[in-house]
Amino acid sequence: MILTSALTCLALNIYHEARGEPKLGKELVAITTLNRAEGDNSKICQEVLRKHQFSWTASKVSGRTLNSSGKPKEKEAWEDSKRIAEQALNGRFSVPVRYSGVTHFFSHRKRGWEKQLKYVGQIGNHHFYMAK
């Protein structure tokens, strides 16, 4: 699968980064992605595929092509990710104001880059950050 559609790229990012997280956590992964793309839907795939931005792309994407290991296998989680991505792209959900500017998150261990950012909060297993 060649990754060119904003909806597909955003849904895959939600699926791989936040599957199993609460709804707000998935929405915040979507908002993080949109904020990094500076609200420009045409830049979403570019941002998702940019090197070292999202952990899942290192092993599941080659260039702009999704490897077989990256194809969603959990149907319900994939449908949920697509629904949230569509809502995000169409501005049909809102997150708490304090989270609206998030640009970074991590879920397992601190990375070092978070020291230069403002901690916003934790939803599920994800810690969210924004520019200071």
C-alpha cells in the first residue's frame, strides 16, 4: 500500500500509536499529528513518514510503502482509528483546551527531547507535550 492519503496516514498513525488507548488518547494522537503538519492536510503523510517522528514507521514503512507488518490486523481498532481520523480531518471533535496545542508524546520511557517542552498531561499510557 502506497501512503498518499491524509486519511489513511492519519488513521494508521492513530492505529499504531494509540490502539488500545482511551478515545481521548487516540484523539490526542490525531491532534498531535495535525499540529505537526501545521493544520495542512496535504502534509500529514509527509509528517507521519518523517524519520524518527513516530516509532511504528521505522519498521513498518519503506519509503512511502506500507510493509505487510504495518497493515492493520485488528479490524475493530482499525475502523475506530479511521473514524477518529475522519473526524479530526473534518474538525468534528474537540479536545480539552489545555491539550489543543500538543505536538509530542511518548508512551513508554522518556526520550530526552521532552525537557525542552511543556508537559501537558497524561491520558492512558501517553504523556503529552507542547512548545514552551
